[in-house]
Amino acid sequence: NHPVFYSDKSEEIYSIVKDMMEHNTHSFADILRRNGDLSLFLSVIADKAEASVDSEEDKANIHVQKAVDFVRMNYCNPIKVTDIADYICINRSYLYTLFEQYLHLSPQQFLSLYRITKSLELLHATDYPIESIAFSCGYTDVLVYTKAFKRLKGMSPSTYRKEMKLGGAESSKKQLKELDELLNKLTIKG
């Protein structure tokens, strides 16, 4: 939380870092000495660092933010809710509870919504085949993608693309903007 700090022990820190640099060889003795110096360095820093005690709500909020970030970075891979839970080291049911509490969506709904939103961007910006868009948004089966798309948009991806090209571009852009705004609201403030 605080990557920059000020210390009144700057001379001691400088001395420790200087000693590490002076013993910069691959000899076993120097390796041990640098490890010891590193421990001293960290102890001097920790001595002045304020211990931040996070409330349970803050910890839960951090878990949700990490999960959202994981989805944003990995939606294009065939990840599952268990992968998200494993990444942030909590069980799947607790992840579900946190998502419902903070986002009013299940983790699966959020993942699906995020993927479909990204596919909308590709449908607007490219002429890629539907199959390519499905794969690039993390779906391994085009039928699963089409069903998820239809559930959210009420039409197939190809119908959506045709309507967009036949003059529905304004309403499509509006819908895409609404989805983007929803995703922006889902960003948890840290």
C-alpha cells in the first residue's frame, strides 16, 4: 500500500546496501553475507513501516478486485471460475458470495459478460469470422459462445453483426457503451 517511505535511518540503510555491493561475488560466503544483509535491510525498513490492519471488508474488496483483474487479463483463455478462485487463494463458494455482495453478479455471470463485451468490440471493429471471435474471447466451442451471446443480446452474433451493418450501428454503439459503463461500474475502488 505504501511503496515509498521515509526513514530516519538512511545512514544505516546506506551502510547495509554498500556492504551488499562490496560482497558481490558468487562465493558461498558472500552469498550468505548478502542474504544476512538483506535480512538486516528488511528489518530496518519494517521497523519504521506502519502496520496496516485491513478490515474484513477491505480484504474482501481486495479479493474481488484481484478476481476482476484476473478476468480482464485472462478472459481470452479458457478459464473457469475455479481458476479465478485458485488465483486469489479462496474457495469457489466464498468467491461467489463476494461477487454477489460487491457486483450483484455471480463470478460466472461476470466472466460471461466480460467475454461477450469483448466480442462485441470485435464484432464492431473487425470482419473476423464468428468462430475466431469466439476463440479469441476464451470460448473453446462456438455453440457455447453463440448461446451465451444470444442469452445476453437476444440474437446470434451473426445477426447482431448484420443489424449493426444495416443501420443499427447507432443503437449497437449505444448498447456497447452501456455495457462498457456497466463494466466500469464493476471496477472496485481500492
